[in-house]
Amino acid sequence: MKNSDEEHALAISVWESEGGAPNRSMRLYQYGRRVECDRSYTIYHVFTGVPAKIGSWTMTGLSQKNAARALRTLNTP
């Protein structure tokens, strides 16, 4: 059985392989990373504060490594 970090890494990898966010060249979304009280990370949209989503996966409860990778992916034009 995979732990949540492995599941998150796999989800990001699959998402990147499928082309990432739709309409990335037309929309200039910007995302940030915050540390939660439980020391997990959340990736959020900087204008709305809403946690980002990759498909049906909400970007909350991430490890530092997975949050950094997801943030880099989401903010890359």
C-alpha cells in the first residue's frame, strides 16, 4: 500500500504527463504555498486563496517536496 506522499507524487506525475493545467498559455494563474498548523503544505491560488486542484485532487496535506514540485509545475508558463 502506498503512503500519501507516494500517491501525491504519482498524481502530480500523471497530471504533468497529461499536459498539466488546461489553457495554460491563455491564463496566467499564479499559485502560492503555505504551511498549515499540522506542518503539511497547501498550494493555493494567490488571488482567491482557494486550494488549487489537479483533476479531482485538492492540493492540501502535501509534504514539502511534493508541494515544491506542484508549485513549480503550476507556475511554469
